[in-house]
Amino acid sequence: MGVLLSLHQFGDWGLVALRLGVGAIFLVHGSQKRALWKVQPSAQMSAGMLTIMRVLSVAEPLGALATLSGLLTQAAAAGFILDMSGAISLKMTRWHKGFTGDGGWEFEFLLLAGAIALLFFGGGRFALDRLVFGI
């Protein structure tokens, strides 16, 4: 029990780990969406969906950089929550995917949970938010 209580002092390091994990994933996945700027609407990708994906190709990497640095962490987390809520909704309602399995939404759910934690806890002591805004 004493070990668990003493680990509490490392909570800010846990937030760094969470920021790095969530930020890295959104940076990679958002950057991959840049290729969609060359794609034309089709039966597989409607014009509306293509527009959303193009917006995400900019928003996800920007949010990722904010999260990685800890600058505007909670605002970026709020954007990620909307992003992952939309992705989960799409997979559940349009694609009829379950939580697990081929094309499941467990990965998006994990990112959603991480973003919710960052929204509630912020970037922590080792974030630019604290330096710039004092939070």
C-alpha cells in the first residue's frame, strides 16, 4: 500500500506519458490523411466525407502538436473527443462494426478515453499550459 501511495507523486509524469501517446497517434494518423487531398469523391468516399477527412488532416496534427507540447491541451483534447466520437458513431451506425474484430472501434474508444482524461486533468506540471497560462 505504501508503494501505491508514493506513486501518486508521479501523476504529472503519467500525464506526460498520456500526452505523448495520444499526441503521437494523432500526429501520425492525421498526417496520413494528407494523401486525401489528391483523392476525388467516389462511391467509397463521398464529397462530404472527403471534406471532413481533409479538415482532419490539418486539425489532428495541429491538435497533436498542442498535446505533445502541452499547449492548449484541454482544447486539443476536446477536439479529439469530437473526432473520436464521430469515428465511433460512423463505425457503429454506418459500417455496423462491433467493439472488437475486423474494423472494430476499440482503438478509437481508447483514444477517446485518453482525450477525456486530458480534458479533465489538463497537461500537468510539465506542460506549456502551466508556463504560458499558469494552469
